[in-house]
Amino acid sequence: MCEVNGDEIILEKNQSICVRKGSRVRCSNPFDQPCEYVSVCVPAFTIDRVKREE
């Protein structure tokens, strides 16, 4: 499950999501089945660019 700007999005097997720059995002797996999370960042992720909440 991904929460993007307050909207919950349930992804199923072999689905993906594109999250736009500046979006507030939180991903989790509340289900019994394991899942794989892969993040592709363009431009590449750097700790200097991240906007983490406490």
C-alpha cells in the first residue's frame, strides 16, 4: 500500500506507481503476503535532497 498526498493506493502483484516530485509518500505492507519494494529516483537519490518528516 502506498499513501500519496493522503490518498491510499493498494497495489497488486506486478503493479507500480509513479510518485511525482514534491509528493508526500509513505509505503507499507499491511498484508500477510511478503512484497518487494523497489524505488527508482530520477535524478538519483541523495541524502541532501530528501525531505524526511520526524
